[in-house]
Amino acid sequence: MVTVTGEVRIEASPVGPVVHPPDPAGLILVYLHGDRYLANAPESALGLARHLATRTGAVVVCPRYRCVFPAALEDAHAGYRYSRESVGPTGSGPVVVAGERLGAGLAAALLIRLRDEGASLPHGAVLVSALLDLSLEAPSLLLNEAADPTFRLAELRQRAARYAAGTAPTDPLLSPLHANLHGLPPVQLLAAGNDVLVDDSLAFATRAARSGVTVDLRVRSDEAGLRAGLAPAVAAFVGEWTAAAAARIA
């Protein structure tokens, strides 16, 4: 099935919706959806995917994944593999992975898995309001819960336990904050200061930088500010690091 929105074309694929830009630049962006309660569908990311496709010229692949570990990571890996092998004119354009909340955690875990397997890494990763530690002990969860009447930490803990399915919360592929971060590609972390998950981004940025990873950390004052600048920030990061990679190859 093909849906056309303006000049952007959305196709179904074996792994999930694929958003084609009006002016393809030979880039591929794998975007893993997610919300604060670990439940969502890739269609929820299509609005942002359309903006990113238009701004960057990237084909944006939005993989579906099961909401249980490790099946979710298997599905994310399958989406990445499909993007490298089957998307675009040659199937071999520069690839960036991105995600939001649980999807951001999956994107980070995918980097670690690919590195450990000796597989080809993406040119960069973008983590938005990332859920990176399923132990859910970060102080911001309690501090910012009090300021957000729509958030319930107890509900998140229950859903996180179901998602983990018995896996220890410190497992590095479940909670990438606990992983060895050496050798990862450049990472951009975008967060809001009043977000319950902001401490995950701050801690990951610190550990990644100490491990020699190039880190672009941007914390907006609130969710509205984060959303307003999200697409431009991601587009600038994707453009910078795919251009840098192309220059190295040349």
C-alpha cells in the first residue's frame, strides 16, 4: 500500500512503514518509535518521519517491534538490516538510527549489539527523551513526576517489568546505560529538563564521552521547546555526520 502526503510518499514494507522524501539524498534513517509507557505503534512516528524525510532527504524506515525483550531488539535489528539491504536505489546509502523513549533505548542497544558482533555500524544515532535504564532509579523520575500529573511512575514500573520478561534490569542490552560504550558512532541526545527521563540522557552522555564517543547533548527547558526544535536538530546532526563519513570515504 502506498500513501502520498503532499510530496512525501509512505509505503508499507515487511518491517513497517517507509517514508520516501520528495528529493532523496541517498540517506537512510531508521526511526524506532516509543512513548513513556512502552506502548505505541510506528504510525505514531509518521508525522515526525515526514518532517525528517523532507528536511534531510533521507528515506525514513519506521520498524515495528514487539513490546517484550529480547524480541523487541531482534525486531529493531531486523529493521536495521532491511534498511541497509533493501531500501533506496542501491540499498547501500549512509544509515543513521534514531528513537524516542523505549525506541531510543532500543537504538542504543542496537549499536552495542552491532559493535559486539563486528557488524557495520550506522554513521550516528539520535536518542530522544531516551529510556536507557530499566532499573528506573533515576532521581528525575521522582522529581519530575510531581510536576507532571499525567505521569505515573508505578504504571511505568509495571510495564517495564512486563517488557523485561525476567531479564535483569542491568543487562546492557536491556538498559544500555549499563553497557560498555567504547567504539560507538557519534550520538545525539535530545531531552527536556522537565522530562521524567532526563537523567538517563545526562548519565549516558557523560559515560559515552568518557568512553571516547562523540556526543551532542541538547536539553531544552520543557517538552514544548524540545518538540519545536526536534526536526531541525536531528536534520543538522544527520547532515553533519553523514557528510563527515562521506568525506572520509572520498
